[in-house]
Amino acid sequence: MKLGRLPFLAAAFASLAIAAWAGLERIGFSLSGNVGFAHGPLMACAFLGTLIGVERAVARAQAWTWGSPLFGIAGSACLLGGAGHAATLLFLAQAVAFLAVTFDIARRWPSAHAFIAWLAALAWVIGNLLQAGDKPMWSLVWWWAAFLILTIASERLEMSRLRRLPEKATRLFGGLCGALIGGCLLCTATMSYRPLGAVLIGMAIWLGIYDIARRTVRLDGLPKFTAVCLLSGYAWLGTAGALLLAGGARAVAGPWYDASLHCVFLGFVMSMIFGHAPIILPAVLDQAIPFHRGLYLPLIVLHASLLVRVGADLLNAPVLKAWAGLGNVVAIALFIVFAAGGRLAQGIASGRASSASA
Amino acid sequence: MATSDEIREALKGVIDPELGVNIVDLGLVYGVDVAPDGAIHVRMTVTSPACPMGQWLTKEVEKAVAAHALFAPSVKVEIVLDPPWEPSMMSDEAERILSGGRP
């Protein structure tokens, strides 16, 4: 177990827990804590941003790359401690430090996917600049979404090299990534969501056709599970796009806002996390997360509860939406419990085996 | 004493967790050197330097080599990033699984 990394991951997952609590507060549950305001920044910066920062720092193995996640942890502490403005500055520092990391990677190993990863970091910086400038959440949240979408896009493009795609297909994806930035600009500047919606649909279709998950879904065990998570995530990305296309300017607030954003953050991003936790956590924490078929259950709960949530949003049914939101949180909690449970079971089994042979 | 071919064969047991394909077929193993005293040195790469899998892979390779060459005085696994990995380094078998065969 790599102990030095543990505080970073503990902080990231603590942020997830508090962000989930904040989310439940926001959708109508009477909970103590008054942390509803922190839901977005905690999810995007303190949890996801820190996690991604840790992954890059582990990969680079250079002390300075740990600066970004460190800023993220400091930011979340300030946010929850009531120092809101200091928090936004720390989150900005977190994103700028991460931009430097992605720039360094793109400089040393230039490639289309390295450039897209840098673009993702730039989107995050823009979002956090708007946050530090006290701009309203609706004007910056899609920049956070773009940070996540482009980070995942860069990794999927990198993996898709294994499929030996035609040059045109790769260039098309690069174009879609650039268009995503344009879409975000239009959202912020003019409240036009339809162009962004069209881009998300385009990306979802590209990924659904060209991602290596189309191949690995035919295998068994963990590769199949990861592929199922990826492909279902792409369906949610496309759904987010369709909602933006259909909703237009209505996506600035209310049910269209809730539905489209959570299709991205839960349907797409959280699916990715479920699919990759058994792969990445062993690398980051030096602890195996053995795959077992029970992990499909939290995935099913995630997708089912999101389906109900989006339906409730479109039907203007806030009570149903609240319970669906609880279902989203239950799915995440179930995944953590099942993943840890698998590790525990493996530990017990190997303990028995070694004492039996002793 | 294990030969470098035997060790390379043993490394086919190290499988990329997302792809379900072993690291030899992926073309990640650049070289296996066995010194006259039996010390083993594996040179390998990763598909992306930005991915945190490198250290985990190194450990898996060390375990696989140590399990196969029980009496080797030392096992060293080195990640090299030059030349950078390219899809053409994959074996036909990996190509078949991942991209439906070479064109």
C-alpha cells in the first residue's frame, strides 16, 4: 500500500461523500449541514479534479505534479470552512497547476490525445476563472463538464490507436473536441445550448463506433465490465446532447439543467469511474480491486436511478426526482462497498491459504 | 538458469486489465536480458506515459519473472519511453482481438 498517496485519495473520497450529501440537500432532503452550495465545486474540483490530478502525479512520478491535488484539498477545506473566496482561488490554482502538468506531458510526448488532455485542463481553468470571478454556476458548469469529457476523450483516443483507425476518423474526433470548446463558449456568452448538444451527440456516436470497447465488450471478466461501463456511458453522453438540443435555452436552469448535467456527470463520468476503478486503484494505491460480477449491480442501480431522475425532470416531478437522486447516491455507495468487499474477501482467502500451507 | 525466451513466454501471463491482452502480444516488452550470473533485466514500455499503470505493470512483471526464475540473483524491470510505443508493435494475435486483423 502506497501510504503517501492515501491522504490524497481519502480527501478526494471524503469530498465525494460530502458532495453527495450536499446534492441530496439540494434536491429536497432535509439534511443538516447546509452544504448544498458546495455540491458542484466539491464534485468537479475537490473529488474529480483531485482524483485526476493524483493519477497524473502517479504517472509522472515528479514531486511538483502533486501540487495540483494539494491545492484541491486546500480548496475544499476552505470551501467547507466558510472561506469561499479563498476556496475559489485555490481551485483556480489547482486547475492552473494541472494545466502545467498536461502542458509538460504534451511537450515531451506530443500527440493528438496529449493536446486534447491539455485542452481539457484549459476548460477547467476557464471554469475556475469564472468561479473565482463570482460568475453564476450556469455560466461555468459546462466548462467543468468539458474538462471531464475531454479528459476522458483524450484517454479513449489514446486507447483507440489499438484499433488502427483511419486518419480521417482521428481527425474528426479532434475536430469534435475543438467544437466542444466552441460549444461551451456559446453557452457562457449567449446561453445557446444547442450547438453544445450537437457536439455531445457527435462525440457519443464517434465513441460508440470507434472506441476499443466495441471489441473488448466481447471478452469476459473485467475487460467486459469496463467496456459495458464505457458503452453505456456513451449512451448517456448522447442523451445529454439530445436534452440540450431539445431544451435549448431552458437548459440554463431547472429540470433541463439538472437532467443534462447529470447525464454527463453520473451517466458518463461515474460510469467511467466504475469501469476503471478496478484498473486504476491498484495502480494508484497498490491495492488490488478484484473484479467480481457483483460490481454490475451498482452499475445497474446507477443507470436505472438516472433514467428515473431524467424522466422525473422531464415530467416536472420533484418528489420522484429526489428519490431517484437518492438512488444515484446509493449506487455510488454500493459500488464502494462492493469494491472494498471484493478486496476484503480476497485478503481473507489469501490469509486462509497461507495459514493452511503453514 | 532461465533463458530470455522462457522469460518472455512467462511474461505472457501479465495481462493488461482493460484490454484482456498480454503485454508481450501488445508489444510492450522491448527486451529481456539474462546476464551470465543469471541476473535478469527486462526493458519494457507503456502505451501512454500519462497513465499511472506503469508502476503496477512493473510490479506484475517482477512477480511473473520471479515466479518463473526462482534462483535469479536479481530481477530488474525498467520502463523505457524511447522508442515510444506504436500500434505496429502489436502481435498479429493482439491485432486480431483488438482491431479485427491487419488490413
